[in-house]
Amino acid sequence: MKKNIEEMNVEVLKKQNSKNVLIFLLYFVGFLLGPSLLYSLVNLVYPINDVIIANLIGNGLYAIILFIILHKILINNFKKLGKDKINNMKVMFKWWGIGLIIMMLSNLIINEVVFNGSIAANEEANREIILASPFLSIFLAVFIAPFVEEITFRYGLRKIFKNVWFYAIFSGFIFGFLHAISGIESAKDMLDLLYIIPYGSLGFAFSVIYYKTENIWVNIFTHMLHNGLVYSLLILLV
């Protein structure tokens, strides 16, 4: 009888994990395709040729859809922010600091040793976007992107992994890979995949923050703060 109960529990856990994997895949596909599909629908009614506005509309609409789907969890998490704010801030600054240091050091090494002082194709593309439309690109990067990315890569993956380090490594790798590959246009740019390390280290740190605080808003605000500082520096540099 005991053995049968154990087997049933294992079967339930397997089904639950399969469900969690499927849910993450839906988030992942939504992240990849949702914004462009939504913009395409808007474009049918009101044609817009500006790439930055297209990204803003597509990602903005997708963020609204995510909020509607998860509004109960998001509102509940937001209400809990003040109850454990000291611990949340300690975890946030500790792991963001660790991720930021690793990101900066690995970026420096890759830039200087591998690319002789040049920057990643993704970073170059970001600078061009900022020069083209600084206010819209900053709004997208600081407010919309952190919300969508944290829901997808931190919230979406959390229930699949029980171990914090497996969760953080996997989430960090996917996060880093998508950021690194976004600037690759040809085979000669494949070395840019090395930037999985700096981007992934930040994703790793964000994952640990979510695992330890269990509040997605801590992640969203940390990500917003990070992007705000980075884009402020980019504006000063360009």
C-alpha cells in the first residue's frame, strides 16, 4: 500500500513538472513571437514603419497581456513587497552586485582579449537604437523589457526546478544566449556567443534573487534599475 502511494506521488509530480515545462514553453514562444505578432495586427489597421515604435507597441501590448493573465499573482506579490523589504533589499543588492561584477569583468576580458577593444554586436545595435530614438528606446528597455523578461525567464522557469543552482544556471544560460545571439547577423559574428557569459551571469543573479525572495517584483525592479543605469551610461558615452 505504501509503495502504491509513493508511486502515485511520483506520477503526480511527473505530470505537474510536465505541466510546468509546457507553461514555460508557452511563455518562451510568447516572448519570441508575441510582440511581433501583436505589432503586425496593429500594423494592419494603422501602418507604422518605425522599428523602435514597432518594438514599443508589440512589447507593450504583450506586457499588458501578461499582466492581465497574471494579475492576481502580480498584485499579491506587490502587496507583499513592504512586508519583507529589508531582506528583499539585502538579497537584491547582494546578488545583483555579484552578477554585475562578473558581468563587467567578463565583458572586459572578452572585449580586450578576443575582440581587441571592440564591443558586442548586440551592444552596438543598442547604441544605434539609442541614437535614433533615445526616449522611446529607454522607455522600452527600462520599463517594458524588464517586466516581460522577468516573467518569462524567472517566473516561467521557477516551478520546473527545485534546486536553486540548476534553476539559476539554466535561466541564466537561456537569458544570456538570447541576448548574445540577438546581434549576430552572419557566421563571422559567432564569437559574439562568448557574451553569453556576461549576460548569463546577470540572468543567474536575477534567478537567485527570485528564488530567495519569491517575489517577482523584486526582480522586475532590480532589472529596471540595472537597465536604467546601463542606458544612462550609454547615453553619456554616445
